[in-house]
Amino acid sequence: MQSNLKKEQKAGRFGEFGGQYIPETLMHEIDRLVNAYNYYKNDPTFKKELTDLLHKYANRPSLLYHAQKMSNDLAGAQIYFKREDLNHTGSHKINNVLGQILLAKKMKKTRVIAETGAGQHGVATATVAALMGMECEIFMGEVDIKRQSLNVYRMQLLGAKVHSVTTGTGTLKDAVNAAMQEWASRTADTHYVIGSVMGPHPFPTMVRDFQACISAEIKNQLIKETGKLPDAVVACVGGGSNAIGAFYHFIKDKNVRLIGCEAAGKGVDTQKHAATLERGTTGIFHGMKSIFLQNDDGQIDEVYSISAGLDYPGIGPEHAELAAKNRAEYVGITDDEAVAAFEYLAREEGIIAAIESCHAVAYVKKIAPQMNSSQIIVCNLSGRGDKDVAAIARYRGEKIYD
């Protein structure tokens, strides 16, 4: 028993990061979740059910699209987009939610809860809860509810109850706090569907595993089309689930650059940003040891981004380790750069991508001209941008009907 415990503790660590920093009231439920996941991830029936849902319901594999017009315009590397925005519900979030809610059903749960920032994870959770006949409640910061009203209505339309979180800054970190508190008070019938590679073990590993289909598909699709691996894979990073999904199957391929794009907001030299790895320090928050934006006393800082989905003061522990080992690069992209990329991609390729994803597109615009035409960049488009159109219009000083 002791050896199994030590093995499990090691499994929950990424170097010095990760772990389980949770109240005693949640330990029993976390242990149940660890055991259930370790069993079902190898269960042929579970794997077949999940694969069928991914293919027949979520629309996987998602397309790998060669952006020839953009590649020509930037006159450098060949640019490919992994089109997670074409998944059912419009983002990569469905990959993880299908896995977690299927697991919750196997655990005999009848109710799911989730946090959400941009609303895409909330929509995916509400969607799959409706599909599987489960009660669903979503916790969302009051600030994010105002700037993502379309997704709030989508969640309600799908039968979910949306709770406005008014504590703290009324953004994603506060929604996580509220969801964790709710879960601690009601574990018997409830599973907390964490939306990113964060939180206590097993969530960072479990969510990563459910999102790793992204990089597995990229590798297969690109080799089939070009006969080689990409020179760089670029993705936006908040908590980090779409990025780790896009990176995972390339981590051992040392010649493939892995680049995560954080929200630099108004600039990393201001107080209005969410560039965790560029400005953060090691700490413990939301059940994990990782890198966070915090003051000298360890209190979590307020963060800012035009993007509700990247407006988080921390990073998943696997990303923290990849940064510490210099295996992945993490760069800050400002609001202005992301909005310019949002508009550029729409006009150049006819794709309206999520403002989160456009942080990655902005960096592709920077590095592609520095590369030659035989090199390849794959950029993960983690979601579609319908939800952001009104906000971007306001950012540009245009008033349109929401």
C-alpha cells in the first residue's frame, strides 16, 4: 500500500510542481477520482465509448488547415492551423469534458459543476451534461458574465444554472474558488469538471490526457501531408489545456519548438497583464504548486486580459516544468497585438478565431517572416470567435448590438 501511495504521489508531480494541496474534506473524493481514472483510462469499454463520442459527436479529428494565403503574405514559414474551433461547441474544451463527464457517469455521479472564464468550458460542460442527462451548474465571474453574455445564454439554453461570482475580481480565479467550495460541500453526487490542466492531482494529468488527441492528430496529419514534423507548435496559454494538448506528443521531439503565448494585456511592465511565466513566482494555489502572479506575501495578484479565457493568475504545473527545463518557450502578447491578429486572420483567411487563440496567431505573425518557406509552424486555433465579436468592436470604438 505504501509503495502504491508513493507511486501515486510521484505521478501527481511534474518536477517540483503539481501535487495535492487540498482540504481534508476533499481528500477522500480526490482519492476516489484518482482510482477511478487510473482504472478507466485503461478500460477498453471506456476508451471505445470516449473515442466514439469524440468522432461521432465532437467532430474529431479536427482539420489541419494549410493557411496558404497567410503564409504567402508573411513570406516565411508555411503556416498550418489546427482547427479546434470547428469542434462541436466551438473549442477544444469538448475533448476534456466528454472524458470527464463519461468518467463521472462511471462513478455514478448525477450532477456536474464547472468554472468558466470565456464561457467555452461552461458551454461544453452544459452540452455534455444535457447529452448524458446530468444536472449541471456553472460558476462564472460577474465581469466575465458581462463580457461573454452570448455564452451565458448558450449555457442556460442547454439547461445549466449559471452562478454569478461576485467575490474578488469577479473573474476566472474567483469562479474556480466558488466551484471548489461547492464541490467540497457536496461530493456524494457531484463531480467538478475542471476545465484546464490545473488543480490538484489527478486533474493536470487527466485533462492533459483528454486533450492530447490534439497533438496526436497534428503529428499524424502533418506527416501524412508533408512527410515531416513541424518546426514549431504555437498555442495560447491561460491555465494551459489547449497548449499542453497541442504540445504533448511533441515534447520528446527536441527539434520541435513549443511556444506558449500568455496574455500580456496592457504590457508586462504595467499592472494589467496575466503573463504568469514571465512575471510569476513559485507558490501554492487552487490545490497545486506552480507559478503564480503573487505579491511578496504570497497573496495572488489581480490580473487582466482582454481575453476572459486567459485572465488567470497561474499556469498548469506541467507548463511550469516545461518552462523550468527550457523545453517550451512562453511569451507575452498584448491586447493590441491579439486584436490586430483577430482582424488579420479574419481578413486574410476568412476565419474568426477566439481572442484567446489570436494571442498565438499574433506570435505566428512575428516569427513566420524570420523562417524560410521549407519550415512549418502549426498554430492551435483553440476556439471560434463569435463570442468575442461585440467585445472587439467595442475595443475599436464601435457600438454594435450584442
